[in-house]
Amino acid sequence: MKNEVNRALMAKKRISIWVMALAAIVLTSCGGSDRAHQLKVLNWADYINEDVKENFEQWYFDQTGEKVELVYETFDINETALTKIEVGHEDYDVFCPSEYIIERMLKKDLLIPIQKELIADSIYYFDNISPFVLNKFQQMAPRDEVQVSDYTCGYMWGTTGFIYNPQFVNREDLTSWAAILDPKFENRILMKDAFRDVYSVLVLYAYADQIEKGEVNRDELVRNITPERVAAVKEILLQAKKQICGWEVDFGKEEMTKGKAWLNLSWSGDAQFAIEEAAEMDVMLDYIVPKEGSNVWFDGWVIPKYAKNVKAATYFIDYMCKAENALLNMDEIGYVSCAGGPNAAAEILEEMNDDEEWPETVDASYFFGEDPIEVDGEMLDPHALHLNPVYYADKSTIDRCALMHDAGESQEMLLEMWNEIKLAR
């Protein structure tokens, strides 16, 4: 009996060893060859045109003669996505975080340079990115010798302001962030549940007099977070509590359309989406950036440290810079592409410049450059373009905007302030 048991155990052991060996072969095969021909992308939800996404595999094959499988995942919170990479060492090849997360990843050595030398001149679209974006991104450099454009490429950008319903609110009442303190808007204001974004605009309001006197500038105010500045913003938000009817991430557009809220402190891309959605229901919404200034935000493509397919990642980022794809993505998601450099300006403006839809002009020379741009045989002046002002704010507005930065050690101080505000009665 003992010998039979031993024989049975030996048989099970041989089977187990065989199964483990087979599994190892399968895993090696899948994880090796498949991962080498697989591109893992991590992007915001609803942040790409489906055709652009679906067509990448064929485009990559046409350019390289190699097959690649696009594995596409989404996220909704910057920090959650970063934790998957920083702590979990997830091997995403391409990631699309916001500017302050890019800055944090640069500081922590979590990024690989984009291998632009792999891209042939005939399909080199990196030059399509606006110099305005490149200059803003360079402000994120952790050290002077770091060239940020080596590590990231702009995708979408915008401002922060008020979405509002003109049926209930006069535009003149929203020229200042002080509107959130106005008792006539009691229980009618939605606040974006994003403490960095809210802090970055309200600190400009809190120190408006000092800005006007030249005692401090907007960039310094937003970059350097101090206890005194946090306390000033906290006091403003406490005074505004009666006006705030909710803290939202994504439901604000619906509440505005239904008329339950009259104002929503939000991003310009969400504003455009809400405006278009409301128009389909015969509801008119609009957007404004108050006079004290705002933040100008960016999302960009990066290649994380633990990426396995840097070549395909570089091709994907280049592909997303193509003006045709930039336009498709803009039309789909309602945000503004960072494409607008000399090699893309004419193609972008051919679609976006429309004097019938946008009779008033905006000065977008900061984005498209100072020189006239030829579009369909006509020379367009970048200082006076017929563009959607929600998409492309006038230069006078952009001049009042500052880039948001990684909070660093001040992160906990901001988060503590935010939680206290939301719990306050």
C-alpha cells in the first residue's frame, strides 16, 4: 500500500512538474514574443477618438512592417494611475498624466526619454507641437540641464474658469473669482473636486492686490505653496460654502444642463463639452476666465520607466501628434490639442478658423506664432483669428495664467485643507 501511495505521489509530482514546465513555456511565449509586439497605453477615460485608436496598429505596420497589438486601459485619477507605475511597477509603455504628475515623475526618475531618432522624416510629427506648449513644459524641469521635451509630448491643454448659464447669471457678475462669495448664488455653484486646480486659481484671487502692485507674480504664487497662502484660500472657501451645492468630477455638465446649478468652476474642455451637450437640449451655456487669472493646464504623453516596448511607444506618441489625428481627437472629446506648431498650424486652422461661427477674433499668436499663416491661399493673422474662445483663449487671458506644479511636500497640507473645507458646515 505504501508503495502504491508513493507511486501515486511520484506520478502527481511528474504531472505537476510537466504542467509547471508547460505553463512556463506558455508564459515565456506570451510574455516574450507577445509583449515585444504589444503596446500598453494608459490614458484618461473618453480621451481619444476611437478611429484614431483603432487605426494605430495598421499605421504602425505600414511604417515598420511589424505587427503590434494595442492594449488600451483608462484611468480617472492621476495619483491612482501613478501609484500603479511607481509602486506596482506596471509596465505601461505610454501614459498620459497631467503636468504636475509629469513634473513629479521627472523628479523621481520614473521616465524614459522618447526615442525620437527612431522616426523617419516622412512621418516625423513631433514638430507639430506648439512652441507655447514646449515652453510651458520646460517650466517643469527639475534641474536646468533637463530638457523636458525629451521626456514628454503635449497632448491636450486648456484653462480653468466658470461654466455658467446666462439664463440665471450675468457675465458681468463673473469677471472675478469673488463670484463664489456672492449670496445670490447660494446653493447654485458646483466646485470641481480637484484641490490643486481650485487652490491654484483662488490663490491668485487672494493675492490679487499684491499681483497688481508687482509684489508677487502669478507663477511664483502657484509654484510656492506656503501655510499662509493655504490659509488664505481656505478662508475664501469657508466663506463660499453656502454657495456651493456640490463637489464634482464629472456630473457637473449634467447638473448645469438641467439648471440645478448655475455656475461650475471647471476646466475649459469640460466647458466645451457641456456647451455642446446643452445646445442639443436647447440650453445655452457659456464659459469665462475671471480677471485675476487662472491656471493653464496640460496633459502629455510619457514613457514610464518600466515600459517594455519603447519603440512602439515612440511611434504611438508621434502618431498622436499628426495634425489629422489631433483634429479628430479634438472633435471627439472637446479638448484642445497641443498641435499648433509651424508644421501643423495651417491644417489646424483650416478646420478651426471660422468667421461665420466665431465672428469675433481672438489673439492666438502665443500659440500659432507671430507670422501670418497661409490657409487655402489666404494669409491669416494669428493676432486676429476666428476661433472658439473656449478652445483658444485670447492672449490677454493666457498672460494672466500660470502653470500648476507638483505640490511636493506641501501635498498633505493642501489635502488637509481640502478635507476640512468639504467637511465644514
